[in-house]
Amino acid sequence: MGTRPLIGVTTSEVRAAANVKETPQGEPPDREMALGLAYLKAIERAGGLPVVMPPLELAAVEPLLDQLAGICLSGGPDLDPDSYHGRRHPALGPTEPDLDRFELAVAREADERGLPILAICRGAQALNVARGGTLHQHLPELDRVSIDHRQREPGDRPTHSVQIEPGSRLAAVMGTTEADVNSFHHQAPDRLGSGLRAVAWAPDGVVEGLETGGGRFVLGVQWHAEGIVDRPEEAALFDAFVAAAGRSGQSRLRARAA
């Protein structure tokens, strides 16, 4: 791994061949995976080496994680409610059950190994589900929700604030107890998964940040931090994640050499 930790980033979505635009002189349209470059650029800027994890067969999860020092669970489409024994809501968006199975397996195995995890938007929801939690499937139907959590403005523009619990790891990492964030989700954690606690909230009380206790780096945020990484507090989130991955990678190397 050298001095730059290798960090796996899960695929955001899988596109059917029918939805792939054919390009002149290019190969025929085929099923493909998609992931915004902003995740990779944010990790690279913080000193990590990002690699995209395709949704392979579950047998590939362990050998993949053998090579990695940290995991970023990316944003993407709605999780299939079957993954947390929920009933499908009429407003549920398109789902990718195969992608869900792979990402949840990655989250659980990375968790079991003690790898640093940074989970973003859908990734935070996947982290919650991986630990046995559930989701609100459509925030606008909740009486207490008073802001639009799926903004119309571009992703580099914050549209609401979040309050971060003083003394939490998230507050320590970001260096603040209040931040302005962007917002592109209509789902959010409902019942929290085992060992997770809410540490950030939107003005209407929607959970925006999750973490575990103890010394491990396991953080989930509902906003797209990679899209506003030019803000110091968001850059600090990636800096701390990559630093934790570096320590994890070095510890594993020493253990293998012993």
C-alpha cells in the first residue's frame, strides 16, 4: 500500500444497456456501472488512492477487502426495502437489489474487520441497514419534515444547515457543531442499526449524521460531502477518513509481517 492507503469506493448505480447512449465509433451499449468522479477526486486530494468496487458476486467481497485500507460507501438509488424487511412505498425510486446485496455485504465485512468507513447519502442508509436498522422511505410524508431534502440547486450549493452533536467524532473531525450542506435524498434512517447513534440533524429533525462509539472511524452523512469538498469542514472529513485508512493499512501490514 506504500504511504497512500488504497480505498474502495462502492458503485453508485448500475445502468441497463437500454439506458446507455451509443457513441459514434464506440462499442455497443452494454450494462454498465456508474460513479461520480467527485468521490474519487476528494479521496485523492486527501492523500488516498481510490478504486471503484464493481458489484461482483459475494464471493469477491473478502478478497477485495484483503487489499483495502478503508471503504467509502457512495450515494446512489434507493435501497430495496426487502433489505430491511420493509413494505414498498409508492414513492420508492428505482432499486438495484444486486447492487444492494453487494454493498451491504461489503459494509458488514468491512465493519467486522474494523476498517474505517465513510458512508455518504445512500451509503449512510446502507450502513444503517447493514447494522440492522430501517429507513424512512419517503420523507415528504412525515408531518415534521419542513424542508426540501432533495434540492433543485446544483450539488455544489448548500441549501440547509445541520446541527452536529458537541463532543461527537463528527464534530471533532469537521471542527464545528454546525455546517451548511447540500441535500439530495428523500429517504433517511428510521430505527438506528446496532451500535450506531445519530450525531447530526437537519432543522426539521431528520437524521443527517451517524457514527459508532469507541475509537473506530465509522461515519455516515446524508449530505454529499464530495460535492462541497472545497469547504474546509468537508475537506476535513475526507482528510480524517484517509488518515484513519492509512493507520489501518499500516497496522495490517505490520500484522502480516509479524
